[in-house]
Amino acid sequence: MARSEIMLQRTKRYKKMVLFPLIASIMLILGPALILQLYLSFNYYSIYSEGWWASEWYALDIFKDVMTDERFHVAIIRSLGFALASTIGCFVIGFGLALLMYKNFRLQWFYYIIFIIPMLTVPIVIAYTAEMILYQKGPLNGILSSIVGRDMLIMWITNPDIALFTVVLMEIWNWAPFSFIIMMAGLASLPKEPVEAAQILGASRIKIFFEIQLPLLRPIIVLALVLRFLEAMAEFPKTWAIFQGGPGTSTETIPVLIYLNTWYYFDWSKAAAMSYIVMLMMVVIILTAINILQKENKRIAQVQAN
Amino acid sequence: MTKTQKQNLDNVVRYTLLTIWLLIVLFPLFWMVATSFKPDKDWLAWPPVYWSEEPTMSNYNNVWGGAMEHTETQYAQSIQKPFTALKNSTIISFISTFLSVSFGAFIAYGVSRYKVLSETRMFQLLMLRMVPPIVLVGPLSLYYTTIGLIDSLTGLIAIYFITTLPYAVWMTKSFIDEVPIELEQAAEIMGANRWTIITEVVFPVIRSGLLATFLFILILTWSEYLVAFILSKTDAVTLPVELAKYEGSSEGRVYGRQAALSVGITIPLIIVGITIRKHLARGFSFGMIRK
């Protein structure tokens, strides 16, 4: 046999061997759950049934019910809004800090270490700690009051108009470091020559930023935004631990609504149908995101190669 | 303004802004630590008590010293099992991370050298991470109940293995890509087979990268809440889920105890994260950022 043929066979064998655990675990764990999810969306399962296998065939009724459920529509919009707002918040703060810090200065290492701590903190710990801080008569209002000079008693947790914003603030505290480290890496990998050349030609700092640095950074900015947005769509611990969807329904994001339907209302089938729709929606969003990432990844590699 | 004046002004602005954010970052952490040393009357006092005048260890004693011996401190509940949770968290996160990184590294080697997964497939692999877990945990818990994996360490290890694999493959691939192929060719000429080349040439060269990947995924698994919350009941409870149990039926949350436990959960993670800080951007960006 020719050498190349042997190599080809070996490669095939290696491929089979290393991919086996991945494919096996997907088929054994995720596969049945996916089938069950689809099954529950068409068969009505209640906790009074003997078991999920004894559910009643409802055809498309459950889907129809979900599609016309206004609470579900609002939750989708709320989730998208939450993800968008927190992504932008994280990015603005993270990029801002990176711009202040990317040039070497004394204490750079110190600020860097402190600034990455929030994303290393367990989200559920953030939630419980934030709850103490955010009480109407808690330290945050205490500090705000002493800064402003009069009593500031903002109802961070109990006011339905503010609650979702409070979750956004927690998310920003938690994940601004993500944008920060990515943009620090991006700024550090920028080639120095174009900036120096522009400086010699007398370009202003703002002009250099918008016309040289920003275009070069674009792929990395896209990466930071896309990844953060997807993670924010799945946010659960901070929203759940403090608010459980409340006050009213003001913090009912997609994960919270699905959780409530499954474990509070025991409406498993409705939750399964919702999950199915959300999953399809997310797959579309993710495929778009992946498409963007795949293109930008090549540009990132180019920037990094400098 | 002269150039030095301008630079000084720049520095003042920079340090001011950075320090403001520094305080915002540190305050919640300070509050957590401070609360863990507060007696219960100070937990929700107004005006807020920043540092208790009578600091106490009773929260730590209650959490880690066994609630039974400390019944004089109220809210002692027999359902709280911090040591079981600590043991579970340790076993689950270490085993699932180990599996994820080892299998991930072999897949990554295959991708890097033999393209066992095309670029498109590699990106599709990210789906395992990017689809929000909430859409599947419900049916998954029914399935686990049916096959007897609910509330078991194995069940959680399996799901964490799957959901962290994309990070493991992408991150280790980014390290393997940097290993010069000549090293492997040299080993091949000397008669080494593929197993030897991978385990004795490639992996040793990237061992710091493998360790960073391991610790990075350990952080993710250790902090995970939703999946553990739903797939565990009593036996497989992990530390983040255990935290929610410090809540009395009439007293509300038992903040001091929660804070004492929180400190224990968080500090090791922060230390681990800071030691691998140079690799965090690579980890979180699936290896796309390499510096």
C-alpha cells in the first residue's frame, strides 16, 4: 500500500476514535432529552398523569396555546432587550477601561487583577450579595444619599419599573471584565506603525481612534459583542435568585418563564413547546452569529499575526 | 498647556476613572466579606453598618462547624449539608473538567493536524455551549428520572462534560496550532507512533496551556447554577445550589451564613482565575484571541 493511503486510513481511524465519546454522549444524553421535549410539546403531560409516557395526544394545540400567549411574547422581547442592553453596557465600560489602560503605566497589573475579579465570582453569589446591597434601606442607597446629600431611597428590587434595569446593572458588573480583557488583548495586538505615522502627520487623538484604531479593532469588537449577547440570552441565576420573575412579571425573561411553567405551574407541555420555539429561535440567532464569527475569525487571526 | 501639563492631566483623569470603577468592583466583595463577620442584627441595619463593631465568627462556625453544635445561633437547619456540597462540587467539577480537557485535547489535535472536523463543524460544535441550557433541562430531568440519573454525580458530570467540550476543544486547539510540526516529524522519523507523539511530544510542549484550559473550565463548572439546581435534589447538591438553603421560612434569607459560605466558594475561584489571567481572554473567546 502506498504511504499516503496508510496515512489516510490512520486518519480515519483516529477520527473515529476521538469523536466517539462526543457523539456517544450527545446521542445518549442530549438525544433522548430532545426527543422527549418534542414528545411533550405534542402530548399533554400533567403531574397527575401516571408518567410522561401516559400523556394525552394534543396535536398542535399546545403550540397554538404558546404562540398566542402574550406573556411568552413579552418574555422574548424582554430577553432580547435585556441581552442587548447588558451587552452594550458591558462593552462600553469594558472598552472604556481598556482604552484607559492598554498603554503601560505604573499599577497597570494591579488594576488589571482587580478588574477581572467580577467575572471570576460565582453568579449566584453575586445575586445574594447584591440583594443585601440593593435593599431600599441598604448600603447602595446609603452611599447615594451621602453623595447627593439627601435621602435617596430607590426601590431597586421592589419597583417593577426598575427591577429589570437592576438585573442589567448586575450583569454589567459581572461581565464588563469579559469585554475588558478581550479589548485589552485587541488593543495590545494593534500594529504601532499606522498610529505613529498618523501622529507624525499631526492627526488628532480622536481622529486616530476613529479612523485607524477602530476599523482595525472591528473583528474583535464583533467577537466581544456576539459572545456576550448569546450568554446574556441564557442568564438565569441573577434574575431568578432575587426576583423569581417579579415584581409582577417585570423580570420574566425567557429562562425564568420556562422555569416557572415547568416547576411552579407544572405545565410541562407548555414549557416544552416554549422551549422548542426558543430553541429554534436561538439556533437561527446562533447560526447567524457563527457565520459572522467565522468570517471575523480570519480577520482576527490576521490582526494577531502582526 | 505644555506637554507635561497635558500628560499630568491625562494621568489625573485616568487614575480617577480607574479608581471609581475599582471601588465599584470591590464594594460588593467587601460587603460579602463584611457581612460574613456580622451578627444578625447588623445584616440589614439602617443606616447600613459597614463593619460590625462586634465582629463574630458565628456565621463561619454555623456553616462549617456543623449546625448542630451551634444551635444557640438560630436558623440551624438539618437540611444544610455544606460538606456534602463541597465534596460534590469538588468531585463533579474536577472529573467533568478532566474528561472534557482530555477528550477535548485529542479532538483538538485531530482537528489541528488532520482536520477531523471541518471549520464549519468546529463552529457548529459551539452550539453545545451557546444554546441556553434552560431549553433542555426540563426534558432532561424527566429523562434522568426515568433512567435513574437524577440527583446523581454521574448525571451532572455527563452534562457538564458535554457543555464544556466546545471550550476545551477550541482552547486546546489554539495551543496545539502553535506547536511546530517539525517536532512531530522528528519524533516520527525516530519511530514514534501517534499515541507517543501526542502524549510525549505535543502535550508536554503545551502543558501550561492544558493546565490553563483545565483551570478555566473548572471555574465555569464550579460556578454553574441552573443545571445543578434542576438535576440535583439532596444527594448531588453543589455549592451554588447549597447557598439557597440558607433561608428560613419565617426569617427570610440568612445573610450572614450565606455570606460566610459565599466567601468559601468565591475566594478559591478568584485565586485560580488570577493565576491564569493571561489565558482568560483566550478561554472566553474560544481561543480566537491568542494574546
